[in-house]
Amino acid sequence: MGTISARVPDELESELEAYLESETLDRSTAVRKLLSEGLEQWRREQALEALEAGEMTVSAAAEQAGLSVWELARLAEEHDITWVDSDHLEADLESL
């Protein structure tokens, strides 16, 4: 397991302390959890952006985001992203 060290502003450290107390976690576990959740969100955003730009199919975007095709489709709908067009439909159907 790798080690990451970072300096954070006092206000962010105060929020982290409140999170630690609320979740009853030690600092390392809390930072790992928050980092993991942040990266998961980032992967989803990247996949949605690529899907919206037509750079990848819904199947590829779902794989990148770590979601099922149906979960990604629901997420795209929540973000008002249209991903079904004639070019991608055939590729998506073939990959299913």
C-alpha cells in the first residue's frame, strides 16, 4: 500500500476532524474513504463528459465509470445527457 502525504488548509482539516468524529473513523481510514469516493465521482464525471461529447459508447463509458450500462444510462438521464444516436446505437447494441 502506498503512502500519500498532503498539506491542507486549516478549514479543511477542521472539516476532516468533524468527519472523523461523525463517522467514528481514524484519520487514515477516513482519508482513504474520502479519496476513494472522490475518485469514483471523478471517473463518473469523466465518463459522462466523454459520452456527451460522443467520444465513447455507453458501454465503454459504463466500464470506465465502474457502473452497469443501466446505471450509467440512469446517471446520464439525471444529468440530462442524451447519448442515443444512430452512430452509437449500433456499437452499443453490438457490445451488449
